[in-house]
Amino acid sequence: MSNFKHIIENEAGLAKLKIINNLNSYLFNLQLQTRLNELVVCKVRLYVLDGFNFAQRDLFSLSDPYLIIKCGKTVFDESKNYQIDTSEPKFYKCFEFICEFPGAPQLKISAMDYDNFFGDELIGETVIDLDDRYYSHTWQSYANKPIEYRELFHPTSTVN
């Protein structure tokens, strides 16, 4: 492709028309159409490392956070692994589940505050669209997927 690019841009003098960009976009769209018509079963892995600046849900102490991970009918409830009085939990967990593309369910990560007496409370949550990741040209082009930082949102939050 690079030799073809050199010929079009330099020898043919068509660099200003940006034909390569349009050709790459066209080829990606053709591949995407083909992929959207094929059912693919994949193992999805989610690595959760650290939490930062978790909101305080207990009245006189920091929260006791744990995670609930949901993807379709698969649920990982980590309530037995809650961490006592911390706003900076260290999870270091890997969660695996099977998804079909296209049509994978959204991945929902909920951070909860463990409470023996009054019931557990939501600290915040985030949602990842797996189909968007799987079919994204940008995401697929990364040889090494980056570590991602996600904000947690609470339904009663005034932050948009």
C-alpha cells in the first residue's frame, strides 16, 4: 500500500486531492459492511486496576468500595471483596465473558459502597459500548490498547 501511496501522491501529483485518505475510508467501510454481516463470538476481558477519588457514601468514614460488572446476563458481584475505608481502592482484577458481535450488550461497571446495616449504596457507574469498540477503526488500529481512565457517574449527580 505504501508503494501505491507513493505513486499516487508523488509521481501522479495527486497528493492535494487526498485520494489515499478517501481510499482508506472507502476500504474500511467495505470491510465494516462485511464484518457487520458476520456473527463473531469473542472472549472479552476487562482489567480493572485502581479507583481514584471515590465519593464518600458513609457518614463518618470513607466508603467501603467493591465492584459489580454486568454484561448481558453475566454478572460479577465482588461484594465479598469490599475494601474498608478507602477512596483509592486497588482492585487488580480481570473479568472475562463471551460476547457475540454485532449486537454485544453494553458493559456496565458499578462501584458500590458496602454497608452491613443500611444496605449497599451506589458510588458511581460507567458504561462501555463493546460494539463501538469492536467496529471502531481507531480502536482496532492500536497495536497496544491504551490504559483507559473512566469517570463514574451517579444518577443524583449534578455534573453532566
